[in-house]
Amino acid sequence: MNQRASIQNRVFQVLITATVAMPLVWMLGVALKPSSEPFSSPAQLWPNSITFDNFLSSWRPEFQTYFLNSLIVSFATVTISVLLGLLGAYGLLRSPRKIRWLVYPALLMGQMVPAASIIIPIFAMVRNLGLIDTHLALILAYIALTLPLSTVMNYAFMRSIPKDVIEAATVDGASTFRIFFQIVLPLSVPAVVATGVWLTVVVWQEFLFALAMTTSQSMRTLPVGLNDFIGQYGIRYGELMATSIVMSVPVVILFLFLQRYFVQGLLSGATKG
Amino acid sequence: MRSLAQSNRRRRLSPFGSSRNRAARAGLLFLAPAVLGVAALVFWPLVQAVWQSMHKTPSGFSSASEFVGFANYIDIVSGNSFFFLIVNSFAWTLFVVVGQNVMGFLFALAFNARWQLSGILRAIIILPWVLPGVVAAVLWRFMYDPQLGLISSVLERLFGPELGRSQFLADTNTALAAVIVAAIWKGFPFAFLIYLAGLQNVDRSQVEAATMDGARFPRIVLSVIIPSMRPVIALTLLLTAIFTFNYFDMIWVMTKGGPLNSTHIFPTFIFQTGFGQFNFEMAAAYGVLAFALLLILLVPYLRHSLKSERDED
């Protein structure tokens, strides 16, 4: 059901987009406003003159620490979670029906367990291991949050590999390992990319666990750091907004890059019900 | 046909050759790390949460926790925090889900027709959803600032200074509505994207037939488009409801559950009980209750997902 847009419809589309984007335009305007230009009340959508000072001063040492922590935690989590999820998805694909029907619902369920429902035991576990306020604590918690999703996503992609291909290889006597490395793995590259990008978007902005399990400033990740800034900055909104934008840019770019895969996945996933 | 051939092959191999067993064992080897990881890091903590919620640490620093059975739950249900938590969680989830889905659906209808700028407009419109949760929350906190915020400025121009200077986030009557509006803006593009994808699969000839019969657009939406998208709509409602019920970032950054608990929902209250008051047992109990309530949404979601899995199996 697709047609070309009429002129009225085009105008309407532009108006809707402008309305939705207005808070973002304002955010950018505040970030670009020179500190010499006072906030007027009522507020203006766009400053009279612009400067990048706020962006330059947002790149301060604490912020660099937070950025590095977010990078370390995201990279480690996504690497482990995607790898285990990829292997698990293949295992699921090759498992007997009975096991598949035991594990798959459990994974779907695990994906939806509220973080707030398991944060207390995970905190206790991490504390007993003496890991509070370390990267490893966050990585463990983030594997808990992402591994079910990673396995389910990889499995959904992997199932679109025609079964005949795998069966033919089985009949030819190829072992389960060989089929994985020679047939499934090369075909799974888009799945790994899509899952990896999606998990990065999730982990990069995770706030609840990071808030609970980091106590020293040197371990804070970006979302927690940004939340701390609110109090510290007082009314230096320009810097606050610039920091927000700098922190968002990596995931926004990743997501726009992923969008094609994502919409495809929605098309196949959301319409088969 | 395929399944018949498959089962023949299975029968031929299984009594003698162990190759099939070996293949199954290898499959389990691949599956094991993920299953062990999920079991140890998701389901075991869930069991532990139940166990912890049945304990109490008496006041005093050195005292160990003791088993109290369901006492914590009885305290919760008979106390007054449970009531406002249920009411707030329900209102928050209901209004955010309805808002996101209505907005997502209507915008999808408006954006269904394509032209040169469709790609870029769509990329802009999904930005709120792609933005990190804390960033969106910080932005909206500032939007509601009574002196400098964009919302107060717009309201002041439209309705005069009295409404314009309202402290929406500091007033118990308006705080929940204020965070709901922010959450709708943040999350609607997810529903928008799904509905946009779903509209591609609506049978165009049915729409054209209805148009020929003289049906107007609202009529076509109600009688042709919505019925044929029913499964997509059901899944989207469930998913957005689950996400919203569990959503912590927006409320914590904007109001921390205040003023006077008027915006507390389960995740924020659990966090405050556990890490604000260090009452881990009570926080665990609230966590277990939140999961139990969420099952109302999880069971239909699982049924839906497993049905489509079974169809392909």
C-alpha cells in the first residue's frame, strides 16, 4: 500500500517533522548560544549568534573519563554478548526440537525480565565477588541485560538461512562444527553487525545499573556522568546541552547506519504474527 | 513433504549410526555458554530475589538477616506505598502506551505516501527514540523550566504568564502528566516504524475497492486498514507496554519519583528503596511484585511470539 505523496500531504509531513524535532532544534540552539548572550524569557528557539565554545568546554577531563568508561564497558559487553549469542543461536538451530522448545521460550522470557527486578541480587552478587565499582561489575550486569536478546536476534536471522543448505551439508557428512564455520558464519555477518550495533545502542545509554554499581567518579559512565552534571552545572545549560549532544552522536550515527537492517527485521518480524 | 523426508532420514540413521547423536551433542556444546550465562545472570538472580524478599535485616550493624516468610509482602500490601505505586504504574503505562501508539499510527498513515524527502524526514522523526534516555530526560527537564524552558515560553505566549510560569515538575497535580508527555515524545517513533512497515502489507486492492464504493478516509482506516493490521497492533501494544512499565531513566532524571511520590513507578521505587534507603530485602520484594505484575503482559507476548515460531517450525 504505497502511493506518491500529494502536495498537501508533503506539507503536512514537513510540519509534523518540524514539530517533533522542535525540542532537538532548541537543544542545539542552546548548545550553540554564546555565554555572553543572556537567556531571554520567554525562550528563543535559536540564538542570535552561534559559537562552539560549549562543545569545546564539554570535552573536559571528567567527561573524557566517562567517555572512556562507556567505551570500555560497551565494547567488552557487546563482544562477549554477540559471540555467545551467535554460538547459542547456532546451537539452538541444531538442537533437537525438545530442547529448542525449552530454551527458546526461556530466552524470550529472559529478555523481558525487568532490570529493576534483578538489580538487588546482581548487586549482592557483584559485592560478594568484591567487584563493586569496577568495569567488570558493569560488564557482568550488561551481559545479563543483553545476552537473551543477542541470542534471540541472531537466531531470528539465522533461521532465514534455507534449511536445505544445512541439510545438504549434513547429508554430505559435514560435521556440526564445519557447517558452522564454513556455511553459517559467513552468512551471519549482517546478523552480527545488526545485533552488535543494537546492543551498543542499548549499553551505551544504560543508566540504572551504572547508577547503582559505580560509586567513584572515575568509574562513572556517560549517562551517570550527565545526570551528575545537572546538579554541578547549576544553570550552565549551554554546556549541559552540548555534553548531551556529544554523548548522543555516536549512537545516533550507529543507529542511522543500522536503520535499514532494523526496518527489514521489523517487516519480517512484525508481520508474520 | 519436507518433514516426511526429514523423519525418514532420522529413522534411518538413529538406530545404528551415532552421527545424529553426535550432531545433537555438538549443538548442545554451542548452546551451553549462552544458556549457562542466561541462567546464572538472569534466572538465578530472579530466584535469589524471591529468597531475599523473604528475609529481613533487623536494625543494628552486625545483625544477620533472618527468614521472615511473606512478612515483607504483607507489609507492602498493607502499607500505603503499594496503592500509589499501582495507580501510578497503571496510569503511566496506560497513557504512555496509548499516546505512543496513537501518535505512531497516525504519523505512519501520514508518512505512508512517498516522495523525495521521505528518507530524511523519517530519519529526523525517529531521532527522539534513538537519543539516549538520560539525554532525552535532561532535555525535557530543561523544557519544563519555568523561566527558561521552551514549553513555558510557548504557553506564556499563548495563555499569558500565569500558565507560562507553572512549575509542572514540582506540582503533584501535573508532574506525572509532564513526564508522560516526555515519554510519549521519546518512545513513539518505535510504534511509528512498526506501523509504517505494517502498512506496506495492507492489501492495496481492498483500499481501492473501498474508495470506489465511496468510503471516506477515516472509514477506510477503521474498516479496512486497522482490521488487517490487528496482529501488528497487538504486538506493538504489548512491546511498548512492557518497555514503558520497566522504564526508569525518564522519571528518575526528571523527578526522582517526586514530588511527594506522585511520579514513582516500580523501577524508580525499587531503586530508591534499595540504593537510597539500603533496604535490600524490601527492594527485592518490590522487584518480585513488579515481575509478577508484568506477567500480565509477558504471557500474551510469549504466546504471540511462540505461535509464530511454531508456525515456522
